[in-house]
Amino acid sequence: MSIRERLSGNEAVAHAMRQIDPDVFAAFPITPSTEIPQYFAQYVADGRVHTEFVPVESEHSSMSACIGAQAAGARAVTATSSCGLAYMYEMLYVAASARLPITLAVVNRALSGPININNDHSDSMGARDAGWIQLYAENNQEVYDNYLQAMRIAETPDVRLPIMVCQDGFITSHAVENILLEEDGAVKAFVGEYRPEHYLLKPGEPMAAGAYDTSPFYMEHKVQQARAMVNARRAILDVAADFERTFGRRYGFLEEYRMEDAETALVLIGSTVGTARACVDALRAEGRKVGLIKVRVFRPFPAPELAAALSRVAAAAVLDKSEGFSGCGGPLFADTRSACYDLPRRPALIDVVYGLGGRDCTVDDLRRVYDHLDDIRRSGETGPVYLHMGQRSSEKEVL
């Protein structure tokens, strides 16, 4: 039976970690993820877990320690944010290429510089092509539920890829919300034990990990990684289906809200979805046919499902909470536009980069985006595709 509680997002992740009781937690603090190892260290001190808690000197070292532990046959976890994730960058690729299902709690924070400790998605989006599965949470309940599902997804035999469980720094990580927690025994049974087929400490089976990969072999291994990411699609849905049967809460690649007859829509990730829902409800009350699509799984990217959802609307705005510096939009927009390319009837698509460095995004801001989409729908003219919203400027904003 579910237990009603009030926790912050960081507490929810630490609580899930305690229930799972991983073998190794390699820890180095960085705002706003510091509370996760802090809470977990208390569990270790109190004897509530059997985890080997390894304080290290940097985030690069924390991921290195996780790689060593996971390769040896242990279940390894860590947490980080922002520049900490960037400092891990080299080792993110090593973990993925070695097919080590490490679980990383990412508390999203803007990247330096200039230095900024508030929320946007530039850290995890910068690592989007490192070969890691990425799940994003709208609220504290979802980050807890995502964490419970993460290890089973990552450890699926034909997947075996590391996984990031992402949440918005301070907005969810430090905000206290009502949450349903599951009983320890039920969580332990759902997640199960880690049973790797091959590992360094397996008796009678000597092996190497992280060996030099010459040109006759490197591409084959990269293709295997690519296929594993494709296989992760099925694993995500299978684990979500079992999660719903076990705990009653439903998840998928994305979530459609009031899209049944929508003429315009937003596509977005993370906690801003809650603000967007309030905006959709207000506009629906005025008789306007608007909807939104929340992307929960960014890697593997749910291209077929997202394209199908957008095929029914005339115009849509993709909201990127990170700047892609591509000169033509952010990362969510790039993948969304690509997903829609083969549609026989494509919606008009624009990208709106917003919320960088924690810049607020309100219901009124999103109303302006919907107003702009209505102008596009009525005129048939898309106009500028690559827009920024919420910045101070002497120039009038397009939106």
C-alpha cells in the first residue's frame, strides 16, 4: 500500500536509493544535487543501507569509481549537476561504451559561464549524445517513480546502458510536495537484484574492461551501442507497464494533455509542464483548442510517438530550456523537427528558447506563445522559427 508523505525531490531520490540499497555510491557534492549524497550518507551512518559510500575528490572521479564498481559486478550510483556533469564528460562515454548500467541522478542546473546555480537543462542536454538513457521528471512524484524504474530499464540484458534520472534544480529538487511512497519490500521486489552476466570479479571468467578498441572492432561496438538504445524503447515500456500493474501509476515516452482536438500545442520537458497545464486549462475555458505534449524520455528519443501526436495540429512550439548554439534552435526542437519530417501533413513548428539560468516562465508567457501559434495558424505564415522568450532587450520580442 502506498504511503502518503511530503518530500523534496532530492529527498525522494535519496529515499528511493535507500529502498534499493545499491552496492556503491561514489559521491562528490555540487549544488543543487548535494542533498542527495548528504541524505544518503546519513542512511549509511545509521546502518540503514549496506552501500559502500565512497567520497571522492571530483565528479570525474565519482563516475570513474562507479565505472570500476559496475564493471566489477556491483550496482553503482551517483548524483551531480551542471559543471559536475560536464567534468564527468569523458567518463560518460566510457560508461556507455562499456555497457555499464550505472544510475545517475541529475539535478538540472545551468552551465557556466557566467556561473549560475539555477535551473535550465543545458547540463544534461550537453550530454545527450553520450550514449546514456535520459528520463526527465515534471514533479517530485515522477522523479521518485522514474528512479524506481531506472535500474530495471538500464539492466535489461539487451540494453545494458547507463541511465540519467533528471529533475529541475531547486524547482523540484528543493521544493516539498505531497508524494506517494511505496513500501520498502515492494520496491526491493520490483527493482530486483543486479545479476550481470559478465563482470571482472566473476570466478573462472577472466576479462578486461575498457580495453583499447582498434579500427577493425570500434565501429561494430558502436553499432551494438546504437542497437541497445533502440532496444531501450521496449524496455522502458515493459518496465512502465509492470510499474503500473504493481503501483498503479502510468508512464510512457510522453504524455499528451488535452490534445484530442487541439489546433495548436506546446512540446516541453520538466517542471514547466505544470505551468503549461494551467495555461491550457485557462485557454480551454475561453473556448480555444490548445494542448501540450510532455516529453518524459529524451533518450531514446520517442520520434514516432511525438510525430503522431503532432500530426493532428496546425502549429506547435517546442520549448527548449537550453540553448543549442547551433544557430537554428535548441536540442529538443532539432529532434522534434526531425521526427516530423516524414509526416504527410507537417505542422508549422517554431522553437522558443526560454528559462535560461532560472529565468521565470509564467502562465502569461505561455499564453503569448499560444497567441503567436494562433497567428501562424490563421495566416499560414510561420515567420521566424528560432526565438528567445523572456530576455531583457531594447528590441520588441517576437512573442
